Amino acid sequence: MGLAEETSLERNFVWQWASGAAVPIVSVILAVLVGAAVVLAVGENPLNAYWQLLRGSFGSWYYFTETVIAAIPLMLAGFAVAFAFRGGLFNIGAEGQLLAGAVASAYVGYKFHVPGIVLVPIAVLAGCLAGALWAGIGGVLKAWRGAHEVITTMMLNYTAILVTSYLVEPGPTGHPGPMEQTIQIGNPETPPMNATLPIIVPNSIVLNNRVHAGLLIALGAGVLVWFLLWRTTLGYKVRAVGLNPRAAAYAGINVKWTVAVTLFISGAFAGLAGMVNLYGLAPYQLTNSFSSGYGFNAIAVALLGRNSVVGVIAAAILFGSLQQGGTIMQANAGTSLHLVEVVQGLIIFFVGADAVVRYLAARGMVKLPGPQRQKAAA
Amino acid sequence: MSIVTASGLWTTLFDANLWQATLRQATPLALAALGGVISERSGVVNIAMEGMMLVGAFFAVFYSVIFANAAIGVVMGMVAGGIMALFLAYGAIHLRADQIVMGVAVNLAALGLTGYLLFNKYGTNGTPQSCFAPPACQKGSVYTIPDYSVPLLHRLPAVGQILFQQSPIVYVMLGLVVLVHIFIFRTTLGLRIRAVGENPRAADTAGINVQAVRYLTVTLSGVLSGLAGAYLSLTVGSFSEGMTSGRGFIALAAMIFGKWTPFGAFGACMLFGFGQALYVDLQNTSGPLQSYSTLVATLPYLLTIVALAGFIGRAIPPAADGQPYDPAAAG
């Protein structure tokens, strides 16, 4: 206590920032340690596994660009979940919204024969709108029918996965799904996308890198999220409802409308994640396994990033590195990529139950300045 | 819809195989959903049934191989599900963390853990060969649960095949529906569970140990999900990555659709099980309906949304569902 009183304003700021980052950082360390125990328990070498994971994610410029690529959809979907959290809503359905965005933008991509400079913005809008509408179902039902958004958005996840599957998958007789774009790679009957996102890092800097303009879109979206939340009336309403819906209603805010709009906007970012991954990565094709759980990992990213834009970006890069490094780890150390999921699950556990970290702090094992928030998610 | 298509569907509906398959599909859903009812009645939202089913499915196979015995496999699957549930319980009850967040964590960790162990223990070839009984079973095969035909009754026309030629776990599930109903609505402990789920503060004041009751219900839920997983893996005799493929969430949906009651949840599971059986059936038939089979599979999810929105009778959760309880906080 005495220490806090004598700190200067500047130190206070650093202190505050550190207190915000302490729980996530300690949580990641704990998760990595428990993950190591699992690896050790089954008789593998955790040091070698983690070394390969680190090397595979940050060990070379090329690996680093792959980490960034993996982080792009996580950032966007992470913004989606974080934005909803700010409004006091748990959007567990980013996965479904991401797929909705991918389907809509795929349709635009092969049906519209216009120059890329026109097509890409249309695809962005289509992806955002599809994601927003998919999430909006949950928002409207929450606002006017009282249906819990966790359950509705979760159910809409599986609905989206199945509908996408219906659209892209050829049936057992080989009859193609309704979306021609998705018949198969290399099949001349498969119409190509009429535009894709360009690679933004020159080949002369990192050979064969695949960093696409989706990174700029994601960072731009980050600025937009920050601006929306902290510089607009709408953002103020969203945060007010998130902190205390009753007080917000008393202050004259239309809570129902705000709840619906919050999920609508949240879904737009998730839909954008789908569009960006479809247009950014070869072979630019919507397949059944299009999303490898980005929407679910986005929940972890938002929690770990404490719903702040900078935090989400940092958490997305961490999760991107786990994904990318995990692939190299499996190839070089023979440790299954699934270890990454275990570590991710543990990270969510420790961040969500930051009581574990607070327990360690109470015993002087971790330093935690300032009052800690009780829960990661309201 | 053409007449041919219509009559095709019509004959399918009178096929005893379809109804036998319905009960088979409904069994893992109902087992997990019953656990979900118990857990949520005490105020703990359990979205981690998917993960608990997965570890149940994996360890059932794992121990069935080690002990060369399907029954031990099933028991160990239940134990594994219960242990996984303890993580949820510790986070959600003891640490009072957000129950949904803890559920997401358990699901992801379970998916990772089972995938990791599958690769570590069995390599890329997957789990060993399955078998039913010793002549075919060699050392290291997966002992699978054989169907059990109830004497005499199984000979009844149609009904015999549907109800009395099933896996023993199907019979267990049917019994559990009744038992869980009695447990929740006719026993003292059941009353306590409901009290804790409706108003933990009042229950605490009345001398009920809220934390202990919730630990019990979450663990029971894990054990039942583990049984559901064991049923899945030891009926086909193998484990594959993510083999529950969303059944834990369908069970959650069924629990809500069944309005947090055992019989309601069972009814919903039969409906969803019918959808799944029909889906499998349609996939194997050729014709215009086949291409829509995937869409049929969305029905459980859509129906649950409709039910939650109150369009077919409102589904209202227990009052304290999802709220951590702090005994030390001033009420």
C-alpha cells in the first residue's frame, strides 16, 4: 500500500498496464508448465517439443510470417468476441459467423465479374453482413425474447457448420454441393475467384512468404473496434449496457436495441475473418474444413487479451505461433499437434479462473499490483 | 416432392431398423443430457459435456484394451468423465470462475488431450482391431460391447427389434431416465439440488452445503457423459479424433428443449436421435432426398433456438443457473 502512494503518475500508468498483463502472462506460463507435465507423463521430452514449437513459430522470418498469417483470422474473430464481451454478451458463435462470412464472400467472389478493386470491398461487405446477420439472430432473440445468447449462438455454430457442409460437400454419389465454387481444386468446372487479396511483404524480404493484405484489414478492424468502443455514442451505450444494463436503461439507453446491435457488430468482425481467410490464402477455396476452430480459439484470444484491442492482437499472435509452431513441432519432435489444444485449453482455464493467479499472488509467488478484476468475462 | 420420393420416405418410416437406430442414436445423447439436467438443476451450466464424452470415449477404449474387458473399459470411461468434470467443478464452483469459460476450456483441453494420447499411444494407425469375444479377440484388441437380446421379448414383431435387441447401455439409459426423475423430484437430495439451483443463498441459510451439492452434481454429470462416450466408442470398437462430433452440444440442446426435466430431455433426445437416424438413412439412399440429409441434421439446433425463444412453450432455466455462489459474500 505504502508503495502505491509514493509512485509517480507515470509509474502508476506502467503499474496499471502491468497489472492488466500479469494475469494473462502468468496464465500462459502456468499452461505451458502443465502442458509440459502432460508431455512428460506420457514419456516424451517437453523441452524438445517446446523448443521445436518456438523455433517453428519465431525461429526464422519465414516461420514468423506464417505465425502472423495464422494470427489474422484469430485477431478478427477475437475482436468479435471481445466487442460482445464489452457489451456484456458472450458470443460463443464466432465459428458459425466466420463460416457465414466465408460462404457469402465466396459467392460474391465467383459470381461477380468485376475488377478486384471493386470486388474486394463488395466481398468485405458481404462477409461482414452475413456474419452480422448470423450473430444478429442471437442478438434479436436475446433482446426481445430473452433467449440466452450463449446457447443460441452455440446452436447457430453447428447449424452453420452443417449448412456449409451441405453447400460445399459432394454427396456420396459424387453429386456436387450447390456452390459450384467449391467442387474441387484443379477441376476446370470450378469457377475461380475473380479477385484475391495481394501479398503485401515483398519476396525479396521474405522468400515465398504468404502474408496477405488481410493483415492490414485486421489491423484496420482493430482501430475501428477501438474507435467504435471509445469514441462513439454507440460504443458508450455498448459499454454502459455491458457494465450495468439496469443503470443504462435508467440513463435512457435503449438496452434491447443496444444488445441486438452489439451482437450484430460482433458478428460482422467474425464474418470478416472468414472473408479474409478465403481471399487471402491459396487455393482461395471454400472447403468443409475451412475453419479449423478459429471461432472457438477466438474466445480464448479475447479472454487472454482482456478484451482490449492491443491485448487481442498480442493474444492472436501467441495463438498463431502455437498453431504454426505446433505443426513444426509435430514434424520435428514427433509430438502431436494436439498438445497445442491442450495448452490452449489450459490457458483459457487459468485466465478464466484468474483466482489461481491471485492465489499465487497472495502467497507472494507472483506480484500483482492493483485490485484485480474478479472475472475475465462478465 | 414427387410421389416416388414421398413413398420412399413413407416406407422408410415403417422400417424397424430406423426406429432401432433412433434409440441407438438417442442413447449417448440422453445419458449426457440426464447429466446436464442434474448439473443445471443445481445451478451449474455444463457446456463441457462434449469434452467429458470425448475423454470417456477414449479411456473406455484404452482400458478395454489393457484389461481385455469391455465392462472395465466402460467403468474407466465413466471415471475419466468424472475426473474431467472435477476440473469444471473446481474452476466453476471453487474458484467461482465463469462457468461457460470453464466449459470452453474443458472442451478444448479434452479435444487436445484425447487427440494427443491417441497419437502417442497408437500412432497414426488409430486404435487396435475391435472384437466381441475371445476367439476373435487377441491380446491388444479393443473388446467391444455386444448387443444383448432380451429372452423371448426380442422375438416380438417390430417392437422386439426396436426395444429388446440393443446394447446393454441402452437398457441402462432407459432405466436412468426414470431413476434420475425420481432422484431429482422425489428424494431429499434432489430437493436440495433444486433448492441450490433456484436460490443458493436461501439453501445455504437452510443449512445445505451449496458447494458440496454442486461438486456432486457436476461430477455425476461427468460420469454420465463418460458413460455416453464409452457407449459411442465401445459400440463401434474404436476411438477417433473428435468422434463425439457435437453430440455433447446436441445433448445440451436436448436438455433445454426438454425444459430441464429427465423425461423432457429423453423425449428431445428421441426426437434428435430420430433426426440423426434419418440422416444416416437418407445418406445411404440414392435420390433427391439424399442431398438434403445434411440439412436434416440441423433440426436439433434450430428447434432448440425456437424453444429458447419461447415460440413453443417457454424454456426457462433454474433461477440461479450459471451463477457462481460465494458463501462468504454478504447476501
